[in-house]
Amino acid sequence: MYGAAVRCVHDPALPRRGFFGLLGVGLATLLAGCDGTGTRIAGSAEPVPPPGPDWAAPAWPAEPGSPLDSLLDNADTVPPSSPWTTSTARVVELRGGPVGGRHVALTIDDGYCNECVAGFVAFAQRTGIHLTFSPNGLYAHAWAPHAPVLTPLIEAGQVQIMNHTFNHFNLTRLAPARVRAELERNERWIAQTFATTTRPYYRPPFGFHNAVVDDIAADAGFDRVVMWNGSFGNATTVTPDYLMNQARRYLHPGVIMLGHANHDTVVGLLGEISQLVGERDLKPVTLDEMFGTRRPFIRSLQRR
């Protein structure tokens, strides 16, 4: 049913309390293709991935507007089809969505380019396209000015905000308390700015996560790790031809497409990307729409 693998979960303590109890074991089982015991219905054991680059986290906190190019050169390549193995039984790793329909999830990360963020926001407002943004609070200078436009789009369900951590550090290199702080600090900033919650979805910077990170994230309410199975390849500066070749290669039903609001090449191509989506009869959706979850919108969050 799904074109990309997700991690099976089983936790005797489920359903979880509060908002996350609404998701329950049923959604996790449906998403992961499990038999309800944590066992994969089909397929061999998941391989352990090769070690990631030996990247140390930058000094914390990073200065606002610090470019991530030195770390992002290879960070948005499409990951292997098999999910990474971790020991946690509490997390679903999402690498793609249902392929039976026409849905595609366009996810836009980071946002240290003011003009790029402005371009994406104007594009969403003008076209009504459904997008999921994954901003870092470090780049509030680019995002906060657009809260008056984005907030009603979020309330209407056209736009979703996903947690991508506050400083975009490699979480596998941080102490446990810092991992949680990165997620919760970004959650607070998003709640205060856009009056919504990012839970339960988060995308680990560079796609790097492990059993320790997964467990900490789940404790904080983030038990859906959003990876990707398609990429515009534009974390750093690319040519228009390269970006559009990536779009033609990966924009298909069931794809979670990774993009970045870091360089202006993509802004000039949004019309062409939209045209390609239309030609292929694809329907851009948020993660909530792709996976059947709901996004509470609480204006009181802005006063916290």
C-alpha cells in the first residue's frame, strides 16, 4: 500500500495520554504495515545504515542568519528505500505516503533566506497550494513577518508547520537534554508565532536520528519522524536545470518531497513546479492530509 518503508511500532503502554492518545496504536499500525505486535507483515530484517558523516554540532546557540551550506552539501539526497534500524518501539518513521491516490507532500525546510520565505508564502497565498513548512526558530527574522498571512492558512488547513528543531543541529551529537530542548524551544516559538502545534511530526536535521534521539523525541510528543523519498536538491545553491530535473524525477504519487527556502533559485521556478504538478494530476497535501491526522489551531498559544 505504501511506496516507501516506515518503521513498525508497538508499545504496551499505548495509547499515549492527551493529544497523542488520539493517534493510538491503530494509526501507527496502519502507517507501518504491522500486525499490531510490532512485527513487519512482509520483508526481511531492516539493515543497519552506514555511519553518517562525522559532523560536530556548531557552537550553540548559532548566530541568527548563519548559513548552513557547509553542513547541507549532501544533506538532502534521497535516502535508501529501507528504513534505518533503531531499538525504539515508539516511533513511526515516514519515508513516503500512499501511492494509490494522487497525493504528494511538498515540505519546505529551514528558511534563512528572507526573500525565499516571502516567495513561498506569497505562492501559497496566491495559488492555494497545500504546503508543509519546517522552519527553524533561529530564522525567525525570515518567518515571523509572515505570521499574519500564514496564520489563517494554517487555521484553514492549507498550510502545516512541522518541527525541524530550533538551531538545526545534528541531534545525534547532542546530549539528551539538548535534544529535547531543541524540539521544545522550536515548538514554543511556532506556537507563539503561528498559534499551532507541530506535534507529533518532526524532521531531524540532515535526517540524522537514532534510538536515543527517537526515544527523547517521543517523550516530548514527537513520535512521527518525517523523512523523504524525493528531493529538489536545493539545500544549497543549484542551477534551475538541476532543480527542475529533480522535480521531474521525484514528483510522483506518494512522495514526501524535500525542499528548502534557503536560496532564491526555487522561488523563480515555483510556477514551473506548479505546472508540472498539474500536468501529472498530482494533489499537493499537508502531512496531516496525507496521513489522516488533525492539526489543532489554538489562538491562546500565541499568548504563552
